Amino acid sequence: MRQHAKNAAVTGFAGAVLVAGITAGMTADAGAESTAERRAPAGAAQDRAKGEARAQAKAERTEVLLTGTTTASYFWDDGSGVRGDTGAPASGRPMQKGMFASPSWPMLTKVRVTYKGRSVTGFIGDRGPGEPSHRGIMLDLDTYSFRYLQDGGRPKSKYDAGGGMGHLKGVTYEVLEWGPGRGDRGHPKPFGS
């Protein structure tokens, strides 16, 4: 009887140890779950950040349809009559940052311009430059884009880019998408040709 009681005591002790071990394991598992749950939002944020980085990299790898170099000038033509502007841009879109003018490309053509390591992507929203295009100045950039490319600064006003330069020589242009508007695809041609 004593042996049976001793075995029961050992079994009871072993059972208690087993129950304690299971309970400790469950507690450890629960702790791991709560830690994993706490880490999930950070992991989700990292996944979102990686997805955004992939999308940005894809956008930067956009196919370039045409590339070349030219001299660029600047303009701002909002129809106010200030500084000789002639009216609303030819595309019918309001004057804005990222609006460029070409003497020949189709309206709404998407273009990336680069100068001394700075790039701006915009669209052809107006015609111009006029007579200067016969001297090799084939792009007019809005004053904000022009000044940013020039030195990273901001224009003095919408009508004056400032910075002491009226032209940027050696601007690289890349056509990313031809627009649906009127105009000629291919390298820019002088106004009226």
C-alpha cells in the first residue's frame, strides 16, 4: 500500500510537473503570439514600403521613346496679359508647374528633362518657343521647372525665373509618352516648319 501511495505521489508530482510544463509552454506560445502580433503592423508597413519602392523603380524604368539635347528657355502664360503673354495655353489646360511648350510635338506628350543632374517630368501643354526655335531653342519650360533645373532654386516670380540665366544649354529631353494632340512625333522642329 505504501508503494502504491508512493507511486501515486510520484505520478501526482510528475503530473503536476507535466501540467506546469504544458502551462509554461502555452504561456510561452501566447507570449510569442502577442510578440508576433505586435510585429505584424511593422512587417506590414515594411511590405508597403517595399511595394512603393518597387512601384517607384518601375516608374523610373519607363520606356524612353526618344531622347536628345536642346537649349531650353522659360515661360509663364496664364492669359493675364502680364509680360506679353498671349492667353491660355494651346492645350486648354491651365498654366502650371510641369507644363512645357514645344514648337512641334503633339499636345500632352509626356517629357522628362534633365540638366546638371536635376530632372523634371512634365507635359507639352503649349506651343513655343516661337522665333527662338529657329536658333535651336526647342523647349520652353515653366519658370518653376526652369529655375529648379538651373540651380535647385525657386523663381523670383511666375514671369521671371531669376538666377541670371535666360537659357539652359545642353538640356536632355526624353519623350516618355506621345500625346494624343496635334503635332509631329520625332525630334522637335522649329516653329511653323
